[in-house]
Amino acid sequence: MLPDLAEFYKETHYNEVTHEWISSEAQAHYQNMIQTQADHLSQPGSIPLTAEELSIKVLKPKSGYVKGLGMRP
């Protein structure tokens, strides 16, 4: 089972020792993930966004090399 994208993002971009984000942009991305998911779930009959859908909405799609699959959009 995949972890929640927002929580995984926080684990990798937030320092628990110093209680600081690695950048203000990382903090804004995290807050945007939480808000986007909440807005989506506030609609009646909606299902949660997948990690891929959420990352595309918040972090914008990026093309590049995927190991074992080659270049992907």
C-alpha cells in the first residue's frame, strides 16, 4: 500500500529536529496538497485523489526518464 502523498512529502521535506521546512516553497506545496485534497473531498460523492493525480495538480507534471520504462511524459 502506498503512503499518503502529503505525509510522505512532509517526511522528506520537513526536518523534525529543527522543526523547519527545507524551503518556503516546500511548505507551500505541502499546504496546497492538503487544501486540494480537502476541496476535492468536500464535493458530494467524490473519491480521494490518487497520489499521481494530486502530484500532477500540485507539483505540475514533469517528463523524464523512468527506470525500466524509458522516457515518459
